[in-house]
Amino acid sequence: MMVDALIQFVAAFFGTIAFSVIFFVPREHYLGCGMIGGLGWLFYWCLTAHLGLSYLGGTFFAAVFVVLLSRICGVAVKCPATVFLSPGIFPLVPGVGIYWTVYSMIIGEMEQSSSYGRQTIGTAIAIVLAIIFVFEIPQPWIGAIGRKVAGKERKRKEKELPDEEE
């Protein structure tokens, strides 16, 4: 199982980095994007293959994980979360579902095409809902976590009020 997990992670890691190159992500963020994509896919794989969660539930929770990590990394390295989110969500995108939907339609298997189409749309909706859900978390909460991750916890200075003269 550990070898399978490592293979799954490595494949998603390098796939995400390749997608980062295509999306013109700055080079200094390739490792972060790869880690987020790899961990997100590994989380999805564990949820569906080992915990028995449905593909929709696995996609939703893995997408929540990816979006949360993207927001935290964005704060930690002081760049937009989208830099990590766009490539990081790549392993969860239902590209093969779209392929099989169209392929089944072309060969005349409309029932199979419909089944693949429903799965693909469901997966896409799960990803969108996860993104909306995590972006509703207030930025100060995410910022506090991101600064702790970066080791840059800000110390708030109390404002000194001038002494009042009577």
C-alpha cells in the first residue's frame, strides 16, 4: 500500500508541476504547487480507495483540502492563492470523464455516455462547491494560519495613547 501511495503521489506531483509550467507559474512556486497537487490527489485516493467514500464525496473533500492549502500557501509566500489553486486542482479535474463521455457518444452508446456525463458534471460541481466553501472562510483566519506556517507570526503592538492633560 505504501508503494501505491508513493506512486500516486509522485505521479500527481509531477503532473501538477507540468501543469504549473503550462500556466506560467513562477518557478519558485513549482514545489509548492506540486506538493499541493500531490497531497490533494493522495487525499482523494485514500478517501475513495481505502475509506470507501464515493467519487463525489472524495472529490469534494480533496478539493476542500487543496483550496485550503492553496490559500494558506498564498499567505505564507505572499502571492495570490490562485497561483497554487489552478495547478493544484488539476489532478482532481474530471478530464477522463469528459473523454469517455464524448467517446461513448461517438460510438453510439448513449446510455454509457449519459452515465459518464453525469459523473463528470457531478465531479465538476463538487470542485466548484469546495472552492466556494473554502473561500467563504474569513481571510484573517487563513492569514493567521499562513503566517504561522511561514514562521512570521506578527506581534501586535498596542497603540499608545497620549496622556491626557487636565
